[in-house]
Amino acid sequence: MMLDKMGQSDIIVFASPTYVSNVTSVAKAFMDRSIRFFEMTKLGLKCRYDKPSKVILITSCGAPFPFSHIFGFATGCIRAMKVFFKYMNVKIKTFTATGMTCFDKESCKKIFKKAYNLGKNI
Ligand SMILES: Cc1cc2nc3c(=O)[nH]c(=O)nc-3n(C[C@H](O)[C@H](O)[C@H](O)COP(=O)(O)O)c2cc1C
């Protein structure tokens, strides 16, 4: 049912908080169960189902920038999502909200602005 809805959608927004430099177990289970969208065109394996044309991948992580990226926290989570979604052969955009454990008003504004601009340019 959920997979059918995914197939009928133009865009999928897939988000997971960063847990131990990776996606959460719930997000991983979801990806595991969505394997029918996999395409390996080089091997002649084409997805038989309808699929969205675009995917937006979002993560939030506790570590502030640049530590979120230097130590691979946020990048690890986004990479795990990309590994899955790249096999859908769809356009991918990513969004990372860093520093969620030391959240102040100013950084909150910046993150919302970044998210707004991403939404506007989909
Ligand atoms: C089990 C667990 C593991 C986490 N691992 C990381 C991590 O590896 N790197 C990081 O920057 N933040 C980590 N965090 C912080 C979360 O990414 C942060 O709490 C989340 O982005 C904010 O969402 P929340 O309000 O649901 O906690 C972890 C949080 C939990 C609960």
C-alpha cells in the first residue's frame, strides 16, 4: 500500500535523524522493504513499477557543522540513504540540519531558510 503510494508520487521526501552516523532502524527497515524499486540498468534490470521522478533526502544530526561532516555523522546518514535511492535511478537532492543539540534561534532561522529555498527550487 505504502509502496503503491510511493510509485504514484511525483516526489518522495525521505527523512531520518542521524543515529550513530547512519539512518534509524525504522528508516532502514523501510528501505529494505522498498527493494522492488531497485533498478540496475547496466545489468538490464529495470524497475517494473511506477516510481517517483525525484527524491529529497533529509537528515538532522546533533553535531554542529563542520564536525557533522568532518566526523562523517550527517554524511554517513545521507550516504546510507543515497546507496538505496540511487538504485531507483531518480534525481536526488539532499538536505542536512546540523547542530540539533545546541539549537538556538539564529541557527533555527538559517535551517528553515535553507529548507524553504530547497522546497522552492524543487
Ligand atoms: C541513538 C542516537 C544516536 C545518535 N547518533 C548521532 C550521531 O552519530 N551523530 C550526531 O551528530 N547526532 C547523533 N544523534 C543525535 C540526533 O541526530 C539528534 O537528536 C536528532 O537529529 C534530533 O532529532 P530528535 O529531536 O528526534 O532527537 C543521535 C541520537 C540518538 C538518540
